[in-house]
Amino acid sequence: MADLFDDDANDNSSSDFAKLFEASLTGVGRTLNVGDKVHGEILSIGKEEVFVSTGTTDDGVVMKSDLLNAEGLFEKKVGDVLDLYVTQNRNGQIMLSPKPTAKNLAEDLEDAYDMMLPIEGRVTEVVNGGFRVAVMGKTAFCPISQIDLRRVDNSEAYVGRKFEFIITQFSERGRNIVVSRRKLLEEQKELSQASFAEDHKPGDLVKGVVTRLEKFGAFVEIAPGLEGLTHISELGWSRVNDPSEVVQVGQPIEVKILKFEDTGGRLNVSLSLKQASAQPWENLPREISEGQVVQGRVTRCMKFGCFVEIAPGIEGLVPLSEMSYTKRVVKSDELMKEGEKISVMVKEVRLEERRLLLSLKDAGGDPWEMVSMKFPEGSVAKGRVERREPYGLFVKLDEGVVGLLPKSKALANGEFPFEKLKVGDQVTVQIDEIKHQDRKISLGVPQDPDAEAWRGFGSSAGAPAKSLGTLGDQFKALFDSGNANKKK
């Protein structure tokens, strides 16, 4: 009994009672309206309903199904404090929900509008002049000019994607909302430009993502909202005809900063993809050495020859004189076209000048290497008249091998039909002299009586020669004729 009259106990009981009484009076006279936010404690949990204190004389009810977690389980317990919204208040029965009502949404959006705060929205469809955007349970409109910094060519590409927006217009209690993504991007770009220019300098290597391709080059985003241009000439060490040959939109790449340029508050950044890698001539492949035959691609046909790329960024020149042993080439495009793949021989490497001399004709083998074996001096050979000149006949003996029969030698033998022979006719000649260094062969009229007769030559190529034959053939004909007479 003494404890009941203990002074300390009485003081504590009085204090607790006072607090409870004060708390009970806090909600007296307060009325909750739809949309009001309630910070309440779970009082009891029923089979389908959960009772929560509302700070007023009336408790609120929230459906148990509204409080399930992502796995569909109910994990709340008595004493837990919840943030809920009033969805209904009729005759003292307060219905609550963890989801905000339209009124709450409108108030939050209006706050975002007043304070210029970014909100997340999802583009739902393309409409006339822009897009419909779902923001916090409401529908807003975004003009097509405000969806991006650059011109929109494909509106459908934005549908279904989530972005952050700024509310630029809010009226009719949230029934008329206009948003802009462009304003946010412009703000981000300004911040990116300032910080990027402070933290980087020309010559730095930076990583970025290809955002768009143009005929003149590729744009690369190197910081949020900040793009730089990689000109087509800086996309590769090789000649690039179209940026799509090298990069694609969305591709991550590393580029080198060439220069910054401030044009009226706008930062222009020039980039290079090729300079982010080693210069090809600094690491010349082993197979590019004198005497080697390599594959290449014709890049340019000029009056004096053609350029062939035999490795990325490494081109060499094939002069007209190195194009053919068998044909006099006047224009390089007579034998090849730009883009064609060919085999060439490396004739000369000039590293300091970064030049290569290439040969097309030597890549297939030099026909003059076997001339002495195939056409030894003093031998007789067949050929075709390739060209007539006032001073003699050019006779083709083999592919790439042509000899000259001087007119003076031909006319020295009165029976040789020099004047009757024309281009394409087959003729038998004698190899008088071979000058390997000058790649020249001097021809003459056969003097060997056993050589094939040349007297009847002058017929078209492939036609039988109208001739009495060699001296041996004439003796054989007389012998056969004599035998025939004896038989008679």
C-alpha cells in the first residue's frame, strides 16, 4: 500500500496521463478530407482489414491487400507506422490507401512546377505536334521541339521510353500540363560544357558514344548533353567514303580531343577517332617489305597511276609504267577500278617520306626472267605482228615479250613479205640479239635452210601458210613425185 502513495510513482503516472490526454485532444475537432496524408500507427490487423490511427478521434481502415510486398506477402505488424492517404471519409469511416489520390498527384506536380523540379515521365504515344507523356498518374503534353536538343526525324523512337522532364505549364488543377525535356538537356549541357572544358584539354583521350551520323562525320556524346564532331577525315587512317563504314549509332568509342571552340557561348569540340590509335606508318607490318607480294584495295585512279591501300592507312603508288608487261597503259582505270582488290609487289619503301612504290606487273612474275631459256639468241621462233611502224615490225613472241624486226633486215632478203604483213599475222623470225637490261629483242629473217618457211607468211593469224615449205619439204615432195611416176 505504501507504494501507492510513493511520490515518484504518482508523479510518473500523472505525467503519462497528461500526455495521453493531450494526445487525445490533438485530433479533437479535426476533420480529414480526401487526399490528406496520414502518418499513422497500426492498431490491429484483421482478416482483410488493417486498423490505423489517424491522429483524429476516428481510426482509419486500409485493406490488407494494399499492403502486400512485391512477393505478395503481408509482413506488417501492430505498431508499424505507415504513410497513407485518405481516399474516403463518410460518417466517421475513414478509408486509407498507400497510393496517393489525384489530388495528391496534382499537389506534387504543382510543387514540382513551382520549384522547377525535374520529374520522371514515360512517352506513351505520338500525337499531333508532339507526344503524350505519363507523369505521376497524369497525362502531360510535350511539344516535338521540346523532346530533344536535335531535330526529331523518327518520333516513334521515343515512344515507350522514360525521360526526365521539367513542367513548363500547369493549369486547371492538373488537367492541362505541358512538359519539356529540352530545357533539362540544355541545363545539363551548360553544366557539362563548363566542367568538361575545365577538366580536359586538346590531346586528351576520352570515351563516348556515337549519337548520330552525317555525310560529313559522326557526332559523339562525350559528356551528358555534350557532343563533339568527328569529321569524316578523322574517322580512320584509310580513306572513308561514308561514316557508317567505320562506326554505328550507339557504339562506344574512344576519341582524341583535337580542339575546343567557343562560338557565342556554345562549346564546339573537334574529335578524332583515328588519332586515338597508333599511326600506321609507325608500326609497318613485316610483310610490307621490298620484294613482297601483298593484297591491296585500289583507292584512287589518277592520270599518272593508281593508289593502292595495302594496310589500314598505308597506301602506295602503282605508276603507269608498273602496270603491265603486255600492254601499253595510257590510263590507270583501263586495268582497274576504285574499290577493286588486286595483288601488287612492293618495289620500294621510303619510311621517312611515308611512301611506297608498288608494281602490278611484277606481282604476276616477270616474263623476261625466262627469255634467255625460251628464246636463245640464234634460235627461230613464231610470233604475231603486234604493231607496224615505218622502221619495222613489232612481233609478240610471248606474253610480255615483244621483239623488233627492223625494216632494213626484212628488206635485205627480197623474198620476205615485209609489205604484205599486217597486224595479227603470224610470222617466223630469228632471235638475233637480247638486251635484258633494256628489255629489248632484235629480230631478223631466218637464215637456217631447215627453219620453217617464211615466204608464204602474210596470212591472217591462224590461217595455214601458202608456202612450198622448207627445203627439206621440197626434196620430200620431189621424191614422192618420182615414186609416183615409177608406179605409173
